Amino acid sequence: MESRGPLAASPGLLLLLPLPPHGHQRIQDPPAVHLSSGSGQEPITIMTFDFTKIRKTSSSFELRTWDPEGVIFYGDTNPQKDCFVLGLRDGRPEIQMRNHLAQLTVGAGPRLDDGKWHQVEVKVLGDSLLLSVDGEEVLCLRQVSGPLAGKVQPVVRIALGGLLFPVSSLRLPLVPTLDGCLRRENWLDQQAQTSVSALLTSSLRSCAAESQPGTFFPPGTRAEFSLQASCRALGLLSGPGTPAGSRFWPPPCPWDPRKPSLAQPPALRSREASSASFCLDGLWAQGQKLDMDRALSRSQNIWTHSCPQSLGNDTDSTH
């Protein structure tokens, strides 16, 4: 197919493409941005752009995470008719998109949930979308982009770390919250940007210089899990930074699991109102490992899949 130039692609693809990084012109990289704002699906940043002013159709950024599932970024010109999601599932990149030419969900590439920095690049060439990881092309989608004939001047929205519609509207639902960090990213042409809204600085998390797998509880945080059977076997195994071999156990089960008439089983809670931060290697109940992403409720500043390498009792709860 003959290329129609940089504006010949569907806005649902172009809206998500940041400018290539200016490696040799960068004096100092800004701090990495944490993608998660808490236990909900709310994005940390929402940007809008005038699509008619966008002149670049390629982008790249770096991602670091131990989390196997979540949204990296979402974009749309119309959430029902023209939208795009780049996320992780089972640690691998996944694209979900919907426009007048294509409706698809596809995963490709290596696992990225190894705690290392990975460069991710997206390109639109003619009618095709290309995804590269660490300099290697891992996915090429053809005939997913078309000319803009008859299109009204669209407003492009980009959301980092969350969605702008319910999770149930995804073609294949996933846990939206991603415990991960982004750096060296530039979103679209700055000349085309019309607005940007972000969480208050006090609500944003910083990214530790070095991290390790686990679950990090800042002071005073808590999590609750609802079990459908006996709650007698709950164990919290501490990770690095807490006293060796520490284990925390909840009080005895306050309900009788043999009574089927119980409408709602009680929730199991981790330590509450602690004055110290601590890290867990794992949380098990009834012989199965619990997923912090599926907690009944939890404090927003818990790191669900990572712990800072250096952990002290004075660790800032905004980490």
C-alpha cells in the first residue's frame, strides 16, 4: 500500500506515539515516574493533543517492573470507536485496539517483568503498526491504519498507567494497575499538546533507584483479603529489610467456616497501624499465594510487586 504521509494513519494509533528520545542532547534524565496511583484504575497523567499538529509517528520509552500485568498507557480519540491500550499480561507486551479497520488483542515479545530497564518503541508506517523491545521488532500489525478522509479535527487523549473507560470495556479484561516505572519518555509533539493534568505531587510515587520482587508496606498500610473457606492458615513471610524469619499472624478466626449460612466471609488483614515499613516475599492462605492486585481492599501506597533495595524504618511512605 502506498504511504500517505505521517497523517495518513488512524488517530487511534498516532495518539499514543511519543517523540524519539534525544539521547545526545539530554543533559540529565528526569526522575523515573511510577505508573501506579493506588489500587484503582485511575491514570497518573492525562494529556490532550491537537491531532492535526502531530508530525511524528514513532516513539520510545523505558519501562522497569516486576509486575506481570497492568496498563502502561491508553489513548483514544473516541473511547467507543477509536482506542488503543499497551499493557502487560503474563509479563509480556499486549496491545488491544479498536477502530473502523481493526478490533484485536495480541501479545508478543519477551517477558518484561524481570526488574530491568527495557526500551519499548512503537512505530506507525503506512497502514502498519510496529512494536520493538530492546531494539528488536517483536510485532508487526498490517492494515490496522487508514487515511483520515472525512475525519473531524480530533482531540487526542493519552493516559499513563490507567484507563479512561471501565475495565469491562476492554476486549480482554486485565488488572489495570501496574507497579512499574517509566523514564526517558516524550509523549507526542509538544507543539501539539493542548493540556495536561496529573495527580497532585503528594499523591505521586517515586521510583526506587534499585528494586527487588516482593510487596512493600509503608508505615500504617494494610490489606484485606476475603476467603471463601477456613481462614486458619494465613502466613506473611517477611522479605529483606525486616527481622530475619519474621512472621505475622492474624488473630484466631472469628467465624465458623462450617456455617454455610454466613453471607460474607470476614476479611483477613495484614498488620495495621504499623510504625515501620516492611517488605514481604509472599502472602499465603490455605496453601495458595494471594495476589495483592486482587485484595478486597488495600492502602493506596502499597507497592504490590516490588520493594526498594534499601529498606529502613524511616522509608518515606510516598515511595
